[in-house]
Amino acid sequence: MVTQEREYTIDDVWQLEHQPMNMAEKYYLIDGELCVKMSPSHSHGSIASEIARLLGNHVVERGLGRVTIEVGYHPSGERHTVLLPDVAFESWARAARKPLKTYAPYMPDLAVEVISRSQTLAETRRKAKVYLRHGTDMVWLIDPERNKAETWTAADDGTAKSEIIEMDGELKGGALLSGFTLPLRRLFSL
């Protein structure tokens, strides 16, 4: 967490990221709180790219939408939250027809966060709840250190609910990505 004296907006983050001295930095916001996203490890990147590849193949073959990597998403009309999922899925019902040259002004249908050593599980779970609060249908938290994952969805009463998936389990796309499954063992053997 970063101690700060003011509430930041997505415009502030855009300006920070586009200053020459900050071009390698990545920032995200949760309710105006500015956070820095550290560069991922090689292992983190391998896991994220494998998820993106498999998910992308499934999505393209079925014409479901688009898969992105580390794109900024913010809720429509909300200027104090922008998140950068490691991998995301946008259905054609939600996605802009052509990729935008700015942050996406909507949240993805699916957000995937690979937990890195610079993040705590609590911080990542906080992000999952923020995604769901702003319209994301499903969040996958991938935990390579513990060889587990968590699937987060919104309950009927609007609260966030999670399910822990052990090493021998698999991520499932459910109604959002019908037929998609990804055995965790495949990710954690990279």
C-alpha cells in the first residue's frame, strides 16, 4: 500500500505512465488509492501467457470476444478505479469493437490475477472484490506459491463468494466460457 495525501484519478495514472521517467512503471487505482504494479517474475509471466494462450484459443475458435494482457480497465463513469489484470476476457457484448488507445471504459467479463511475491493474498482478494463490485462476472486468482487458485463470483445477494481450487483441480469457464477448462497442474508445471 502507498501512503498518499490525495485521491488519484485515472487521468493522473495515465499522465504518470506516459511521463518519460515512468514509462516502465505500471500503476493501478482502487477507490483513488494509487498503487504500483511491480514487474512480474519469469514464472509469473509464463503462467499468465499460458492462460492467455489457452483462453485466447477457446475464445477465438468460438467467436466469443477478445483476450487481453495487462490492459487498464475502469468502470464506466468512475474515475477513481483502474485495474490491470494479468489476463482478461471481454465478451463481444461488453467489448469495444476495435481495441482502444486508452484504458477500457468498462470492466472485463473475466479478470485473471497471478499472485506475485510483491503482493499479499489479501491485496489480491481485495482486487477480486473490486472487479466484482464494478461488473466483472468472474475472477481467477492464481497462486503459484501455494499451487492453488481461487475462483471469485458474485452471489445472488451481491456479496463476493470464492472457491479454492487445489493443485489437482481445474479452472472452469462456467456459463461465461462454456466448455473451457484448465487443469492447474498444467500451469504449475511450467
